[in-house]
Amino acid sequence: MSEKEINAYRLTSLEEPTDEMLAYIMREAAEEANQRYDEALERYFLEIKEMYKKQYGDN
């Protein structure tokens, strides 16, 4: 299945997705979720470091 076919499919369509389509959609969603998690985790620890610096200085 081509990427063009995958991109043309909409979950609101009346036809059911094939197993291949569904696997592709879920894989893309998982990749995006992992990327967003990694970015959020990095921002979280940067914020903690900044809070520590404000409280205790650059020790």
C-alpha cells in the first residue's frame, strides 16, 4: 500500500481500514507519541534545572 493511499484514507470513511492501513496508522501515532513524550521529558528536566538554579544558584 502506497503512502498516497494511506494519506487519502480517513477514519471517518464508511469503508473499514485494512489491517495494513490500521497497522500503519497505529505505528505513525506511536512514533508521534514517543517523540512528543521525549520532547516533554526534556522540557520537564530543563525546567527543574532552572528552578534549582533560581533556588540554589549555579553550584
